[in-house]
Amino acid sequence: LSASTRPSAAILITGSELLLGLVADRNTSFLARTLDRLGVDLQRVLLVGDAEHEIVDGLRMLEGHDLIVTSGGLGPTHDDRTVAAVAAASGRSISLDQPLRDKIAAIMDAFARRRGIPSADYTDGIDKQALVPDGAHVIDPIGTAPGLIVPWAPSTVVVLPGPPSELAQMWPIVEAHPAMTVMRGGEQLERSLLRVFNVSESVVARAFDEAGGDDDGTTTTICARRSEVEILVRAPASLRDARLRLTGSMRERLVADIFSEDERPLEELILDAARARGRTSYSAGSSPTRTM
Ligand code: ATP
Ligand code: MG
């Protein structure tokens, strides 16, 4: 199995508040890590506003990826338009799903009772949130908005709510859903990590080139973070030898500057090293705090 047989994916984040910088996107990092764990090859992330035409355009730009995951725009209000956009892009009509409507109504009734709000205030929103594109699979709401799995050959579109905790809680249900055949070909890439300290990225880049680069099918990411540079080499199991060869060759070139080959945070590595030297207590500031 080569890297290119892994299913491809794209993420479409919706929300004008994100485009304005009022809210920082948290769903991309969750989804990116999750897809990576599943061996799905995330290739693009697109952030668009709330308007239906913006979402439709975004979907068209991402069309053809095996998996497209959308975030946000599933609420009861007029500015939540993702379902309509997915239906329009995939050429499906929309109709009211009565069993789903009953579920959402029960959730909203309980919510309205707790808050002392007349439930009639919510009726329009409930009707809107129970609209489902024909042929879509419905994922029961975590909050009030249902998720959807919508076939859009050759793609599968997964439609998730925007609130990060709702999106994260809905994901495992999506992952286990029988309609998610798209993820079955996923193969998690094996990885090696070299972490070097106090070396410029260009020195690392030269070591990478001299070691032969990614010519044998590996995927290497060089990332400077604080005062370290991380070199992450990834490859499917079938290319294990190539990954170990490249990593070994870079290790030889950078050996004096490598401080770790382990993914744990720097703080943890330092504490471990200090513990190994027999220290048991520390102070973060310059002057130690004493307690009587
Ligand atoms: P709701 O039913 O709550 O309206 P929704 O699916 O329509 O859900 P949005 O309206 O897009 O979602 O967003 C709801 C809330 O979640 C807002 O507070 C929004 O800022 C937040 N949110 C949406 N998308 C993201 C994101 N990618 N990262 C962080 N927060 C987000
Ligand atoms: Mg909303």
C-alpha cells in the first residue's frame, strides 16, 4: 500500500465570526488530529463565511476529496445555512424528517421548561433543524443540531455542528457509522521524530537534503518551535526501511544537536532529566517560594 492510496480529506469551516477573528477556530486541530489517527490524508482546509453561496462555493472547491467534513451553520437561526448549501451543491432536495423533528422538539421542550421559556418560541427553529437532504444519513443531535452524512459521489460529506464540544462528541458516532466506508482504506503512517536544539532550520534543511530528502516516498515535516526544531518523518509501513534510512542518515548528520527522539513536551523531558539527577522539587520563578 503506498501513501497515495489513503483516502483524501478536506475540511470546510464555516462562520463569519471566525473570518472576522472574533473566535479562533478550534475544530480544525481536532479534526486534523483525528483524521491523521485514522490514516486519512487531510489535504486542504478552507474557512468561509455564513452565506449560502459562500458555503456552496467552498464545497465546489473541495469537491472530489474522498471525505469532506464541514463545521458549523446547523443552528435554528436564519444565518445557519450549511444544510441548504450541501443540498444545493450535491443536487439533492430537502425535506422534513418527522422522527428527527420529534427528537429535536423533545430536547427543546426540556430546555424551554428548565429556562421557563414558552416552547412555541422555538417551533420555527425546530422545523428548520429537522430538514434533511434526501439520501442523507442523520446523526442524532448532541446539542440540538443533528449531524449528517451526505453522499456526493465520489465524495462523502460529513456535516457537523460548530460548537467544538458538540463536534468532538459527535465524531465517534460518525466514525462508527456504517455509511462511512470512505475511511476504511485509511492507513496510519508510521513516524520517527528527531528534535534538535539551537540549530537553525537551514542546517536541518541541509541535513535533510544531504540525506536524500523524501525521494523514497517518505513525508518529512520540519517545524521550528520555540528554540527547537522538530523533524518528523512519516511513511506507511510498506516504506519502513526508507523511513529508517532517512532518519538514520539525518541522525548521523545532526547527532551533536539532537536532544530527544520522543514526542513528550519539553517540560516533561526536563523534569525527567532533573529527577534522574536526584532533584525532587522545583521553583518556576527566579526566587524560590518558601512555605512555613
Ligand atoms: P448552533 O446550534 O449553536 O448555532 P451551529 O452548528 O450553527 O450551532 P455555529 O452557529 O457556526 O454552529 O457556531 C456556534 C458556536 O460555536 C458559536 O459560538 C461559534 O463561535 C462556535 N464555533 C463555531 N465554529 C467554531 C470553530 N471552528 N471553532 C471554535 N468555535 C466555533
Ligand atoms: Mg449557529
